[in-house]
Amino acid sequence: MAEKSFVREVVRGIIKDNPVFVLVLGLCPTLAVTTSFANGLGMSFAFAFVLLGSNFFVSLIRKIIPSGVRIPIFLLIICTFVTMVDMLLEAYLPPMYEALGIFVPLIVVNCIVIGRAEAYANRNSVIFSIADAIGISIGYLLVLLLIGSIRELFGTGKIQFVMLMVKGGVPGFYPIGEVSIPIAPATVMITPAGAFFTIATLMLLIKIIGDRKRMMQLKKEGVEL
Amino acid sequence: MIETPGYLPTEALFPIVVDAMFTKNFLLVMFLGLCSYVGLTTSSETSKGMSMAVTFVMTMSAILTWPIFYYLLKPNKLMFLQTICFILVIASFVQLVEFIIHRYSPALYRSLGIYLPLISTNCAVLGVVLLNVKEDFTYGASIVYAFGAGLGYSWVMLATAAIREKLIMRGVDRFSGFIGAFFAAMMMALIVVSYFGVVKL
């Protein structure tokens, strides 16, 4: 097996351990808040903040956590960061706080955060835990942006790209451009059915590509099918 | 003087139940508890156990958390602690129930107990208690809402398990895993949103 390095851990989090498509965890916010590009971005920033904080602290104190009560301790650590991000959003980004609703406090029970604390941060050094958090967060961000973009594009006919910036001392998600397509918008993509449809189709595509790749591999090895 | 929304429901209860079960179904419309949805709908047996456990824990946590929020957190201006407080209450309650039924009813433990540890981190349960305080429900209405949400969760779990079992029986390999569950959810979400969207309550 290849040597562990910071960069390699980050890349593994994005592709091989992609939280949504490979691990199939953390589905609730993935589907609920991805009605638009902007909401997907806001959610993944909040998520990245919590995951970085919890991975860092869990791996810092991993040697003194008694294994019998580790889950409640993880929950308390995660909860602290979630409360922080909840208050920060309410104070500085009220529109985003309104849009995300109860899904910010619900990061506490997001299976990805608990899963990473249990499966990774509890067993690895601080530096690798941070790498893992960065990788998983980027992987999550990409999935949320992908689903958000698809739903916004087909549901409203255009995507409004935004970025987190500070303008005149006021932080906020400011528009940086938009893309539109000349088709009639299908409102069903914004509804819950559209969310299920998008993720099911994406998973089906990934499965078909994966199957084909495996078939090629077998053919290369000379296996008769 | 402690101010609460009151005990006896002043809201109309029928719309609350229909909302919780269909129009704002936890799995299909609000997207809460999806991890257990894709993970445990592989057979009717497991989804039955999970549905019963979730409905029970949801109702009980609504009963427990309402007084805590209005008599402990709100008068002391500790509302920012609600998330941490609710999750501790739910987790300890679930643990307690597990101990009790493990001790007194091995049969019930076999059918229900194994699902209980999964529930303390189920977002549907935390979601229902957070929504109860967000909507300022009275005590009665919050219990009714939680029970309705549990029933809504149950019918979707059971229906999906049935669909997935049929798919496996017919040998539709490609659609039998997560993907089949998501397509089934899409169909049901379409039905729920468009059918109940027509009826104004």
C-alpha cells in the first residue's frame, strides 16, 4: 500500500471515500437543501466548519477518551461546533440561516460527521484527521453543488452562481454570474420528487460506469465472459 | 411567570396529522431520516421493527422535550442550548428503554431493541422535536404532530420495503439497491405532493 501523505488523504476523501456516492451517508441535507446552487454552497460551508472542528478535537483527545462512552463524547464535541455555526449564521448571514432552516442544527446527527469521528479521527493523528476532514468536505461540496446546479438549471432554467464575500463590511452570498438554457423550466425538479430523481439518476450513471470499468478490467486480464 | 403556548391544543388537529403524514411527510417531503430509509428497507421485517421503534421514540421525545424547553431553557434564556439538550435527552431515553426491554421482555428486544441504538442519531427524531418548538405548538398538538410524523414515516418505510422485495423477486438487479429505493421514493413523493397539493386544508 502506498505511503500516507497529506495530499493523498485529501484526494481519498474526495473520490474513493466520497461521502454521498460511495459511503451513502448524510443524505438528508444533500437532498433537502439542494434546491439551488447558493443553498448547496451555504450548507457545505457550515458542514465543513463542523467536520474540521470535530475531527481536530476528536483526534486531539483520542488517547484519553474511554472507549465505552466515546459516542456521547463525540456528540458533545460535534454539538458544540454546530451551535457555534448556528449562531454565526444567524448573526452574519440571516438569509442563508432562513433558507437552511432546521438542517443546520441537524448537522449534529449527520452520519458523516459521527462516522468520520468514529472511523478516522479516533484512530489517526491530528494532521491526517484534518486532511481527511478537508477531503470529505470538498467531496461533499462537489456533490451538493452538482445536485444543486442540476436542480436549479432544469427547475428554473438558469443557475445563479454565488460566492461568500464581504462587501462594504457586510458578509453575504453575492452573485458572481449566471448561466441559462433556452428550455422551458420543469418545476418538478425543485420539488422533493426532483431531488430523488436527480440522486437516483446520478447513482445509476455511476453504477453503469463502474460496471463497464470492471468489465474492461476483466477483459484485460483475459477472463472469458 | 413562565410563558408557554399552553397544554391543551388550540390548533386544529386534523390538518396537523394530515400534514405530518402526507403533505409534509418526513421522509418524502422534509427529507429527514433518509439514512435509515435506504439502509433498512431491504426487507419488510426490518422496516416494520424500525417503524415501530421510531414512532414510539418520536412520541416519547415530544412528550419529554416540550416541558424541558419551556420550563428550563426558555425562562433562563438558554435557547442556544436546545440542540445539545434535545440530543442528550433523546439518547439517554433511548438507552434507558433499551435497558428496560432487554431486562423484562427478550421477545420485544429481539424485534425492536436492535433498532433502538440506531435511533438516537436518526435525524427524524431530532427533527420532530426541533420543529415542535419552532412552530410554537401547544403540548397536546406537539404530541399529536410527533405521532403523526411517526405514522407517516412508517407507511413510507413499509411501502418501500414491499417495492424493493418485489424488485429483488423479479430479479431487477440494477434497481434493487439504493437506486431502487430512490426511484420508489421519487414516485411516492410525486404522488404525495401532487395529490395532496390539490386538497386545501
